[in-house]
Amino acid sequence: MKIRNILPALVMTLASVLLATIPAYAGNSSAGTKVGILTCKTVPDSGVNLLIHSTVDITCRFESTDGSGVEHYVGETGVGFGIDFSYDIKKQMAFTVFAADTVNGSHKLAGKYGGVGASVSAGLGGGVQLLIGGSNKSISLQPVIEGSTGIGASVGITYLFLQAQ
């Protein structure tokens, strides 16, 4: 099995383990909360790396712990200000989502997020991002894991922009 095929499986396994550790009462999210896992993958050949700023397109999937369905998103993520020495990086990120769910309708995670992040990769690698934003800055994306393949390192102020697919 190739290394690049192992990485997504590792990220999803770790995300599943984290979901299993969320207390049972959190899975019964009410109209006031949204709890689940958001997983995002970079879109191949969409990245731009300008050393102090980088960006890459992403596709994301949110699965709520209450079984209410799956939401799909597209967007972009990157280092808004910092240092990014990365080459041929493919990333998959997973976040635990804790959100105030006060707006009617689906795709409540759409919006802009900001925070800090760091990653390193030499063949295989990993990193972490802590982001807050979304609707009225009420959604917190807690890092689970970021897996990557390629070579490089980055650190800085990071961002994530999501819109409904």
C-alpha cells in the first residue's frame, strides 16, 4: 500500500476515535448546538505559495454527531501571514465542530475563520490549526489532526473560508 493512500485512512480513523469520545449527550444536539466532525482535503494543483502567504482550494464534508445528515462545502485555506516553505503538499484536515446553531437551514458552517497554525512535512507530515469564525464568530473548529504528504514547513496566521457546495 502506498504512503499517500495511508494518510487519508489515518486521518479518518483518528477523527472517528475522537467522535467516539464525545459524550453521548453531545450527540443529541438541540437547536442551540451543532457538534460533529469537519474533514477537508486540498484540491490538487490549486495551491499558490508566496512564502509569506499561501492559499489552496479545499473540499469539505461535515457530519453531525446527531445523525442529521452530511453537509458538503468548498472553499480555500492557507497562511495569511507567516512563513510557508512547502512543495507539493497534499493535506487532509479534520476538526471537531462546536457551534451555536441559531440560524435556520443547513450549511451553517459557511463563513470565514481565522486563527493560528503550524505544520511540517518530509514525505509524511502533520500539523495543527485552531480556528474561530463562521456565523457571528460563534463556531469553534478544534483541531483533531492535519495530515500531509510532500516536503516543507509552515507557521503563521491561518484562515479557512467555506461556502455551501
